[in-house]
Amino acid sequence: MPDTKITALTALTAADPANDVLPIVDVSDTTMAASGTTKKISINNVLGCSGTATLASATISGDLTVDTSTLKVDSANNRVGVKTATPAAPLHVASGNIRVDDGYQLEFGGSTNSVAGSNATNTVQIYTNNVERYRIDSTGTSVWSVGGSTAMTLNSTGLGVGVSPSYKIHSAVTSGFAGAFRSSTAVAGGILCGNSLADLIVGVDASGNGRLTADTSKYLGLGSGGINDRVVLDTSGNVGVSTTPKAWSGGAKAFQILSFLSAWQGTNGSVNLGFGVYEGGSNTYNYSTTGDAPTFYSQLTGTHRWYTAPSGTAGNAITFTQAMTLDASGNLLVGLTAAGTTAAKTIQIADGTAPTANVTGGQLYVEAGALKYRGSSGTVTTLANA
């Protein structure tokens, strides 16, 4: 049959995809001719046919929907959805992962601001301005970089600032007190300011005891200006201000300022205030300094006692004299340690040495059991015989 040409065609202004038909030869149907049978199909039939179509290019001016929600292009809002038919962002992945194969990257703001994908060594990197800022490798080690240098590293050992960590928290320093923090090897855990154990600020020792110094004889040491301790709490619980506390008795607890002034609770439970003295043993005393005469005041069970001693050598034992006592019955004892039987609210004076010099006013004393008074002109009057 000769070819037939269709001429005088006019433009189709509005297609009806469901009803407008196209002629097509069904070569598999030979009922009408050996070469096939001519049939009709709609435009929708053509678009819905099976198989794979290859297009050089395609332009879709409206929405694009693939398998309802596998891929959705929302042309009205300029959005693309994966596994969602209603994308809420320029790119919206409703579930699952975004995969970037080795050697490729996701870019934000152009090539100078990008997030690199996993490279050949399974390392993820983040760049800004074409400079690596962060990376995490296959072992989980994370590295942050600033100005082309490593600023911080997190690995299985710990967190290092400016250094690969050798401790749980480790900050690099170059010298002195540069604000470094790390766990000291001398204790189970701690914070170190500076670059040596001598600069330890706070820590926990191997026994779990908290302390604020590298010196194992102290639990706390507060300094200033990078020099010696200003306040020290020793392992026995004694506090020293501008000094390390003396070797106080284990039963005593003291607050000591320099080597002179001390306030402490004695082994016997007394409350004491002393000059140049510390309780070196149970209710025994030692010189804090050399060449200074020590004194101390003690209060126990309602009785007040004042003690004096001559000067001696630091560290040596002190023999105190109980110079005055005010007991719980209101008796004031001068040179005596115990009031007479049944006494209350009395003044009791031990035998003394008669004065030989005059003073402004007068002097009251006991000599050989007699109460005497020496006036300012030197006249001695016996007030009561022995």
C-alpha cells in the first residue's frame, strides 16, 4: 500500500490527554493485515506505557511527583522532597541517610565553604575558605584547627587544647602560668595550672582524697603571684596562713598565722590562743620560733588559764608556768593553780618577790604569807599578817 500523507494540519490549541487519540500500528496483531493492525491510543496511554524512555533533555514547568512521595518537586515553593510529598525546606529528606561517596563533598556557599565527604581513609572533613577546620577519622578522633594549627584534639585518651592529649583534660603551655589544665600523674585525677606538678591547683590522690596542692603533705594550698602558699590546709586538717602548719599533735586542730599566732583546740578539748607555741604532742608544747618567750591562754570546762615561759629554740619542748587562773567558781588565782577548799569568788595570791622599785600607783603582793602594799613613794604597809 502506498504511503499516505496527511496535509493541511492545523495547530492543536488545547489537548485532551484522556480523549484525544493517536493512530498506532500494533505489529503483533495480524488480524487485519500481515504487517499489523492500526489502532488508537490516548496521550495518557503513551505517557503511562512501560519501558525506559531516553530524553536528551526535559523541561517541567510545574510540579514533579515520582511514586507519590519518593521524589516530589514543589514548584510553587521551590522545594524538593525525598520520601515526603510536602517538603518543608529547599531540600527535605524525611527519613534515611544522605550518602556522599569517597572523594566527593557537599558544598555550602560555594567551593570555599564546604563539608567534605568521607575520603579514601574514611575521614570526614569540614572546610571554610578552602581551609580545613574540623576532621573526624575512622577511629573517632576529632581535630579542630584554627589559623592552620591544631587548636583542639579529642581522642580515646582525653581532650587536648593545643596538644594531643596525654591526660583526660590536657592543655599545652609554653612556660609559667599560662592557664593550662591537665590531670597530674602524681594523683588519680586533677587540674594543673602551669607546666609542672609544683603548680597543681586541685586534685584527687590515689586514695580518693581531695587536695589542692602537689605537695603530698598538704591537701590544700592557695598561692598568689606564682609564689609560695598563702593558705595551707595540711593532711591533718590544720590551717596555716602564710606558713605551712607546724607538726601539731594528731589530737589537736589548729589555725596558725605565720610562726607566732595560733588558735587551736587541744588534744584534751581545750580552746587555746598562743604566741610562739604549738602543741607538738598530746598536751605537750614546743617552741615555734627561737628567741621569743611564748605565752598562751587556755579555756576548758569553765576555767581560764594563762601560761608563760622563757624563750627557747624552735622545735624544743616548752615548760610553761601557769601564771594566772580564773576558775569556774569565780576565784582569781595569781601564781596558784587551784583554789583553797570551798573557796568561791576570792582573790588568791601565791607568795611572790617583794618589789624594790616604785611605780605610779601602788603594788599589792604577798610575802611570806603576809599581804603587803607598796605605795608610789616606796612605803610598804602590811595589810594582813601571815
